[in-house]
Amino acid sequence: MDQLNAFWPIILMVVIFYFLLWRPQKKQQKRRQEMLDSLKTGAKVVTAGGLYGTIVSLHEEYLVIRIADKVEVKVTRSAVNQLLGKHEAAEDKKSKKKEAVKTVEETSSAAAPAEETKSEATDDAK
């Protein structure tokens, strides 16, 4: 019984290690592998080096990415850091919506002083 009491802190540390470090790391590795397996021609990606490009062709060990007109780069599959697409499109929509709101706010704030000037002019005329 005394030996069990001596080892419970070690057992507790192992359990904490599992739930805080090992399990989340495995989930992240699984998501990354699924992302790498789902790559297809025409997909937009970001490499670990920060290059944005479109996949031109896929091979077993590497892929070819077009980063500009007539500029293609061969990179390993593991160099792909992020797959752009639905997530980026959603961010673009959000930013466009924010810009539209700012434009409406600017328009309404610009129109408000003009209305005040009109009311002041009518007050002065009275």
C-alpha cells in the first residue's frame, strides 16, 4: 500500500502528459496527414517557406506549384503548410463585409453634417 502511495504522483503526471501533450499532437498530425492526402491539382496552397501558389501536378514524393506566370517550383509534399480554399474565401467575404460597413458608416457620417448645416440654415432664416 505504501508503494502505491509513493507512485500515484508519477501516475498522475503520466495521465496529464497524455491528455495535454501526446493526444493533441496525434490529432494535429492526423489532420495534417488528411490535408496532405486531399491535395489535388488546382488547389491553392502555402508552403512552409511562405510561398503562395497553385498546384500544377502531383507526384508521390513531391508536387509542382505555380507561383507566378511561367514560374513553377517543385516542392516536397511535406513542405505544404496550409491548404487555401473555403477558409480563405470565408475570410475574404468577412473582410469585404467589413469594408462595406465602413463605407456605409463613412457615407452616413458624411451625410450627417450636411443635414445639420441645412437645419442651421433654416434656423438662421427664421
